[in-house]
Amino acid sequence: MNTKKLVMGLLAVSVLAGCSNPEKRAQANRGFEYQDATLRTTPLLIPAGLEAPHFNNEYVIPAAAPTGDDVVGKAVDVRPPTQVLPLIRGTEVLDSGSGLWFYQQRIDQPLAQELNQALADFFSEQNTQHSQTEQGWQSNGQAIGSPKQQFNWTLTPNSVRRAVSVQVTMNNGSDALAQNIQRAEAAMLNAFSLSYQRALTQQQNLLDRSPIKLTHDSAQGRLLVAQGYDRSWKRLITLLPKLGFELTNRQQALGYVDVEYDGLSKRKWRDLGVAKLDIPEQKYRIQLGDLGEQTSLTLSDKNKTPVSAELLSQVATTFADAFQRTELLR
């Protein structure tokens, strides 16, 4: 029984290995014997005493003249073109060529500078030979496993779009098929996008887990979070259950969270290490307001009536402590 399982396992591995061969994937999955086929014709036999019929040669298809670059049989690459993928939020595929539009997302750093740094990090990460040019960069194809290939990276800012285009062209592909050039350019751009996306995700994770300042704007009857809407929303949704609030409804697009406060025991408040929240155990609505680099929080009761200044002050003290405590995010 064990021997049978071993044989079946080896057969499965062999099949998978065959399927993963790039050369096999590029070829049709049937034989190519048809290339050796020839049309066999024999003269029409005319019985004695009868005349041969007249043939109309008007529709005879002439033989194709050889061009020297015919692609037939095994030489036909059946793989579809590799697509340039907009893997990063705020990107769009160019209408022509292998390129992407990157749109401005942050205001603390010029986008072109950020992309140049991302490309430099990508080349270093992949041990890719590279050099900077007036238009962008030059690199080899180490990132996609073909160091002999050479690529130009062109960065073009567009102030109207508030974007920068990054286009990749293969500069030593004059002898290569057009589809192979396109596939290599797209693969290179996608490899960069994946690397850049990982870096952006790491940066975002660090930001999401860093302390956030929250203050009480008593004059306006609101709380102010010193971060943009998305980060404030994530932090609030993460902390509310830990502070004794049950989430009953949330609408990020509309900017509100419906909760029911059940409270916590003295021991749990002590373990949290934040100011105890002593407010009525009832339903509340927290409304978020997008103020650009800040976010406002207002609190109302189940009747959508703003809570008292005293109650809001208590919430502000507890939330201010909690928004600073990064260990509560675990």
C-alpha cells in the first residue's frame, strides 16, 4: 500500500513538473506532425472512350512564398500577452506601452522623488545593475531572471493630473519578437509594483500602530484626532470593543458607528491602564468628520441628541489615553 502511494506521489510530481516547464507552456499541447504532411494527388482516371473534363483554374490557391521569418509549429508562442497590473492603490495603466500612472497620495513628499527612491530600493533589493539617467533609470533584467536584458525606465510628471507616469521599454530587443518584448516589459513593471506595494504596506502598518494624539475641542463639542480619516477610523474601530463598546452598526462611507456601551470591570480597566469610563450603559452614535489632516469625533445618544459636555469630557480623557497606547492594538 505504501509503495503504491509512493508511486502515485512520484507520478503527480512528474506531471506538475511537466506542467511548470516554461517551454511547454509556450507551445500548443498537441503534436506537430501536421507540419510534415503533404497533399498527395493522383491523376483522374478517365475510362476509355471518354474525354477528360475541362478544369477551371480560376480558384487555385497559389503556394505561399517563404518569407524567412515564418512562425509555425513549435515556434508559435501560445501564451497570452502579460498584462501590466495596477497593483497599487492610486495607479492606472497607460493607454499605450508598458507603463502606469501613479497619482499623488501623500502631501509630505513630492511623488517623483518618492518613486525614484522606490525604484532605487527595488534595484538594490533585487541586486539589479542600474544607473540613473535624465529621464529616469536604466537597469538589467535581474529582477525577472534575465540579466542580459536591458530596460529604460522613464518618469514623466504631469502637473494637471497630479501624477507621474512610469514607463518601461526594453532597449536591446530588436531581434526579439514583439510579444516577448511586451511580456518582458510588463513583467519588469509588475515586479516593481509588487516591491513598491510591500514597502507601502510596511509603512502603513507602522503608521497604523503608532501613537495618535486625540484632544478635546470643548468649544465645538467634539474630539479632534490628529490623523486623517482612514487611520482615525481604523484606530477607533479597533479600540471600541476593548473599551467596552459593542459595535452594532458601522458605515465608513457615511462616517458613523453605532455602539452600545456595556462597561468593563475594575480589573479590566486596571489591566488596560487607561482612565476608567464611567458613563451610562446605553446606545450611542459616534460620527466622524473628515477634516483633511485631522478627523473630528462627535458623540450622540440613541435619540441622536449630542451628549453633555461632562460626558464628552470623560470620553475624551479615556479615548486620549487609548489612542496613545499602541499595545492595545494587538
